Amino acid sequence: MLKGLALTPPVIGRIAIGRVAEKAGRRLPEKDDEFTLTSQVQNKEGWVPHPVDAQLRKEPGAKLRGIPVRLLFDDPDLSLRANYTMFDRATGRPLCVGDGESCKRVTLSGMQALPCPSPAVCALAQDGNCKPYGRLHVRVDVQGKAAGDLEPGARTDAGGDELGSFVFRTTGFNSIRTLSARLRYLFAVSGGLLAGLPLELRLRGKSTTLSHRTPIYYVDLTLRSGSTLAQVVALARQEREQQAALGLNQAALDEAARRGLALGEFEESEEEGVGVVEEFYPDSDAEGSGDGAGASPQPAKDTSGPISLRSKLNRRQEALAARATATGDPGTSHATA
């Protein structure tokens, strides 16, 4: 087995609530108020829609604001991977990944384990390029029935791939916090049977002072309409008993996934990182992305007047000085390290 290569859950599609569009010759994140399921293939227009996207819409052109899903794993931290993450904007390589207590950081001396004070007080993060970054892996149930209408062991996942997942990526604080809380509550109340629960991803909106009272959208994970907590837990227990009788071992799957993720220092490759930077880490003067439709709260921009070239250069120099202090890198980018 290759060392240094993290084995992440196999991905067969993407779930997004935004897109990257070209504006004035620049590719920038664009907000949206619905889910879109895409394949992993792009063309000139963007990501190619996955066939499941059309199947889930009640009628052509209808807004998709709920997706019936199941989880691959019982462990909440395997289904939702969330860290403070900073990428090299030129290459897409992860530079620093932390959890608020400790981090792994690329320096001229190699990979180092360092304290992680969180982006608000980290010298390396003062340019705004370190954000909470989450990846939620789910199986999509095409039929999307309520728990009371599902037969135990019924096969409803998209494409019949029971180990393939759709990934929802986000830098939105609201989505990460809500999904983390839901997963832990459901894990506790079901006795750890997360992988057997029929659930639904839902798009929710709210307004805040930081959003200037305009709606921002985030993702929630709930029971399906028409289901009760007692029903879904009973169904999960019945399915787990049937799986055990057939020789299927969910605990072993969780452990295999856990060991696979531990093989690499970082989970994102350079190839994936370039797309992530484009969609979720736009230039500081570009519109925030967050989930692709509602960013993590950002400081208000100074609109007192145009920013001169000298001011931009001074800001850039200050950011580089902070990075050099934090990493010991006197250069302008870790891409040359």
C-alpha cells in the first residue's frame, strides 16, 4: 500500500449550492438557492449535471431543496471531515490543516506539527486564506421514501453503488456547525447506528446583520418528511441485524476508512485543491463563497474610496511578512519549497 496517500471515500458525484461563473474575464463563485448534483466531469459551461439531479426534481426546472441520503459510516467524523485549511493559491496544495488545537504545516524544514490557534489569531491566516473547510460524504437515495415506507435492506442508492458517495464541500460556518451537531445528536440517539438511518439534506436560509439582512443559505441534515425518530431508529436496528446475518461488518468498514485517511498528511490532492481554491477561496476582493451560496462571515470591506496600487502592494507585503514569521519561509510562496 502506498504511504503518504490518504484514502478518501470514493466519490461518484458532487452536491453544491453554488457555481463558479465567469464575470468580466474572471472566474468567481456565484450564489444559488438550491442544490445541484453534478458528475465529476466539466465542460465549457461548468460541471456536467449528474443524472440523479433530474430524477430528484419533482418537475423540470423545479428548485431542489431537499435530497434523501444515507451515510456510509457510523462514525460522525468519517462522514463529515472538517478542519481549518489553508491552500497555496498558485498550486492548490494544502499548506496548513488544523483543528483549533494542533495543525500540520508545510515549511521549508518539511512537515511540522504546530499549535493551531484558529484563523482569528493565527499570523499565517491574517490574509484571510485560512478557513473552516468541510467535506460531507453521503449516499443519495433516488427513491427517497419515508422510513415507514422503506423495506429493510431495500436498495435505493444512486447508481446501485453502495460504497460510492456524493461529496458536499463547504467553507460555510453555518453548514459545518449544523451538520456537526446533527451527526452527533443522531449518533447518540440511535446508539451509534448512523449508517442505517434514512435522512435528508435540506437547504435552509436565514438573514443576519453580517449578511445585511439578505438571505444566506446553509445545509442541514434531518429526518425525512413523514418519518419519526422512533421509526428510523427501529429501521436502522432491523437493517443492522440483517447485515450481521449476511456477514456485512459496518464496524470493519469504519475502521478501514479511518486507517485509509490516516495514511496521508493531507486529504486534498493538488488536482482537487485547484478547484477548491477557485470555488471556495476566491481573491480577497471577490464575492465570498462559503457553501457556494452564503459565505462564512467576512469583515466588511472598506468602501471609503478606491484602493491604490501602492496600498495593495503594502498589504501584500504585510501578509508575506506574517507568513514568513509563522513558517520560516522567506519566499513569496510555498510552491517553490
